Amino acid sequence: MLAVAVGIVGVTFGVLADAAGLSLAKVVAMSALVFTGASQFAAVSVIDGGGSGAAAVGSAMLLAARNALYGPVVARGLPRSTAGRLLGAQFVIDETTAMSSVQDNPDDAGDAFWWTGLWLWSFWVIGSVGGALVGSVLGEPETWGLDAAFPAAFVALIMPHLRSSPGRFAALGGAGLAIVAIPFTPAGVPLLVAATAVIPVSIIATRATGNGVRP
Amino acid sequence: MSWLMVSVLIAGAYGFKVLGVFGLAGHRTGRVANRMAALTALIPAALFAALIVVQTLGSDQSISVDARLGGLLASVVAVSRRAPFVVVVVVAMAATATLRAVAG
């Protein structure tokens, strides 16, 4: 079920990446090798908005950083060998971490991690390819309202992050900084400016709770 | 987006994952690690909000209110009714395309 849902999100990514002018090969490379959805959406969205490649990669990297925090959570289910860990690392994303973390013992955690990873990866790549092919026959993106698909995708993605009050403040701060930065900076840069909103919010949140915010 | 940039993104995204799996991020406990975790956890909220604003109101370096705003409102309604991801996206596209057809 989860894999099918992820496949459909992959289709959306493929369509949007195509609208942003990415070739099929680049769509496949991103989905198969970057394999972290939020970063991919952010990158193609910056490109679509006329931003530079550097600004696109910058925003995508900021979002990819959280996968480093997931490593320790899934580590108990991973093989001891370096090769096994290097391979497993590619599957460390939101969903595999969630599925692995709810298991009772390391064996089950490992099974959940690998199966979730393999299924999601396959559906994500296939979905992206399908989306890119659909996108290439759609024609003029504006006629279909495709430019409205980007913000809508992020509305869906942001919801879980608005459950905590630090998350809500970070969102408000990010949105505010982005609006202020639009007229003064080249496309893509407002996002990097907006990311600085997390610094004051996290300092205040860390002081308030003593140990920071958990994802 | 050039192949160079795609490669940088691939290397960077994988680098973060490897960092976590090999414990470089996890074994360092204490205040610095906690601060980093707090910062990283908040990045999606700030960046997604900024992306929503930029994609809805931005056109090059100016702010313009157009049919995209209708799409955004439609997506908020869809999300608040717990619609699945694709429905949220399609509803926003349909609302924007309709507004454009009617106005244009």
C-alpha cells in the first residue's frame, strides 16, 4: 500500500521534473540515486521557477540533511559489514526509518527496513519514469495548471511538520523571509534565506525544553 | 539543471545518509548534537513554507497574485479534508486551470 502511494507521488515528481525541463535520464538518475523525495521536489521546483542549479542543490541539501539523523535509528537492523551498510545507507529515508523503528527486535527491524526500502525504491523510480513520460505528452504546463501543482505538493508535505509549535513558527518565519527576499534576490535564493528562520526558532525551542525538538 | 549539479546532489544526499549510518551523527551526544538535531528537524517546515510562498506568489523577482492562489486555497481545503497526495495536487491544478480558462 505504502509503495503504491509512493509510486503515485513519484508520478507527480516525474511530471513536475519534466515541466522543469529535466531530461528523462536526469529524472531516472535523481529518483534512483538521490532517492529522497522532498529534496527532489525542492530542486525541480527551484529550477522551474528560474533559479540556478546551485540554488536548487542548496535547498535540496538542506532537506537531505535530516537523513543523517535517521542513520542511528535504523543502524540496529543493518548488516555489520561495511559494504552492507553502504548499500543500506541509500534506503535511509523518512518511510524506511518509520517502518524500521516500530519493530521489536533488530532482525525484524532489518527485514522491515530492507523490504520497505526495496519496494519504495522500485515504485519511486517506476513512478518517476511514468510521470516524465506523461509530462512529455501534456504540452503547455500552464493550460493544465501544472504550476499550481508545486505549491500544492508542498502543502501536503508540510502538514506533519505543523503539528508542533516550533514547526509552526519555523513555517511562519520561512514564509515571511521568503516574501521579503523575493524582490531583492535571484530565483531560488529566497529559499536559502528562509531556511535561516530555523536558527532562532530552534534556539528558543531548545531552551524551552532543554533537549531540542524531535522529528 | 546540469549533469554536474545532478551529480553534486546525488553525492550530497548519499553523503548525509552514509554519515548517519556510520554513526558519525549519532554517537556524538551532548548539547551540540541536540542543537543540530533541533535545527535539522525544523528545516522542512521553513523550506516547504517558503516554497509554497515562492511558487504561489513569485514571478521572477516580483510578487504577483494570480490563478495560482486559487489553486493553493483549493489544496489547503483538500489537505484539511485528508485527501491523498495526488488528489491534493490534481484539485489545485484543476482550480488554477479553471480560473485561467474563465479569466483568460
